[in-house]
Amino acid sequence: MPAYDVIVLGLGGMGSSAAYHLAARGQRVLGLEKFGPAHDQGASHGGSRITRQSYFEDPAYVPLLLNAYELWERLARDSGADVITLTGGLMIGPPGSRTVAGSRRSAEQWGLAHEMLDATELRRRFPTLDPGPDDVALYEAKAGLVRPEETVGAHLALAAKAGAELRFGEPAVAWEATATGVRVTTETGVYEAGHLVVAPGAWAPRMLADLGVPLVVERQVQYWFAPRAPIADFGPDRHPIWIWEDPDGTQIYGFPALDGPDGGVKVAFFRRGQECTPDTIDREVHADEIARVAEHLGRVLPGAPGRFLRAKTCMYTNTPDEHFVVASHPQHATVTVACGFSGHGFKFVPVVGEILADLATTGTTSHPIGLFDPKRAF
């Protein structure tokens, strides 16, 4: 009999959640992580991630988001960690833009509470913003932010409390399906289990090369600025999370000032990165990149781009259609995969962990995941 019921390979956002949900169900869990707990080398860091329900990517995500919100509340209660804050959220741009029209489509299809604001009303209610005369916005009161490092830490702590064995600083070299389950080889040992969950983030092209999904890793940069305007104007009680789409399709997004006068406001472009690998990513943030985002930010939030504070790189792992891959491995019944979250996955962390636990223990789930089938046409 294998020493473990399930090995979880990768303990970032999705893997830490899977380890917790599996251990909470009484599974003998081994979690393996290349780096330390809640590290900053992948995609689960940077202090904040947007969460929202009026989902412009596809209305099919909304049922998962509704479940995720329940699980975020449960995680906050069970861990005592500050993992979610609802600030309200604005999806801004031309009326026909993907950001606005797609959000409105999801809100209307699923009966989600929302308001549509024209430029005059948007500027009156949220004076930190400077919309153009043709901009409109969908406002969603239930939007907000989640804390990636706190979330990973909370899931890991709860997983360990439930009996999971978690090993850090132990990179996996290879995995294979066996006659009795799976075998994982690391730099320091060989482990066997009945099932394997692979949640490798930007290492997916290497660890899941046989999956048949054309994954592309992309360097992204997160920036923090000390506003020119009073920091109180950007507090979470006055300034919501926002995503703004230009007429040319460029999206920029941002957060309120979360961490006091020295924390600044965080902003980033969405999908304007360079292709990379975990080995080749440029971790330095260059002056021209800072100037570019500050100039763009100044056009939409004039009081925001004051003194540059800091920046941090991370990696998106993208599928061609920007939808996730969450499924049993098509070739190996004892392997479950979670990858390709394409820059919009962290808000789903609690529910993806539950789905991975379902698939690893029963081979099926009641959650709607047909959109995430790795066998779909790309």
C-alpha cells in the first residue's frame, strides 16, 4: 500500500487549497513545493488579487465564483486570516468593450446586483477617476480583493493541522503513473501514492508536457505608487478595485491603498507581458516600464501616479483561449491537473481546491468544469 493517498505537486494558490481540502477529508496527503511557503517566484504573490462576480471572461464562471465566495468566507473564519475584502468594483470602458459588455452579460444572465454608470455619475461617485465622455462603468458592490500570500499561508496551515505532510525546498524532478498509483521523484527522494494532483503554475509546460495543451508563460509586472493626491482619497472605503479598458482593447487595473500611507496604490497592465520561462524571466523592472504605466495611469487616475515605490514580477501561464485546465489527466486516471489559469485564476483558489479534491478522491465533481477540459479544441 502506498505511503500516501494523494501527493500534491506545487503548493501555490491551487495546490495549497487542494492539500487542505484533501487533508480535511481524511486523505493522507504529501505536499511538495520547489520553494518555501507562500513564495514570490510564481503567480501567488503581490499582496492583492481582484475578485468579482460579473465575469466578463465568460458567464460560465459565475456558478464557480458564487461557490468561491462562500469558501472565501469559510477560509477567513476557519483560519482567522485576512484573506478577502469587499471594496466594490468598477468595470470601465466603452459600452461595447469586453470589460463592460462582458461583465453586464454575466450580471444580467445570473441576476447579479449591479449598477450601470455614465461618465458623469462615475466621476461624481468616484472622484479619483477621470473617465472620458464616452466611458461607462458597471459597478458591482460584491467585488473586492483577496490576499494571495495570506491565502496560501492559511490553506497550508489548515492542511498541516488536518494532518498533511508538507515539504518545502524539494523540487520535483519527474512523476509517473504506476500499476498501483503514482510515483514522484524529487531531488532528495522518491514518493508513491494512490493519486497525484499536479498544480505547477508556470512550470506546467515542463511538468505537464504530455498534456497536449499549448501553454505559454508570460512575464507580468505589478507596480505600486504613492499618490499625488491625499492617500485617504484612495482608501478602500472610497476607492474600489477597478479594471479599465481603452478603445484599443488595452486593459489596466488597480486597487485601493491597502497598507497605510506607505503602502501606496497598486496597478498593472493586463496581458501586456513578454513570453518567458521560469528560468528566463527578467526579474528586473526597468525605467521605461515604470514610465509607461505611470503615463497610462495618469490619464485615468490623475492623482495616482506620484512617487514610484516598488514593482514585482510574476508569471501568467496562458492557454490559447484563456480558460483554465482543471481535469483528470486524459492519459492517466490517477493524475489530476490544474494549470493554465491565464492571469485570472486566483479568485477561484478555494473552489478549485475543492474540485481537485473531488477529482482525486472520486474521479468526478458536481462543479461545472466542462469549460476546462484539456481535450477541448484550441
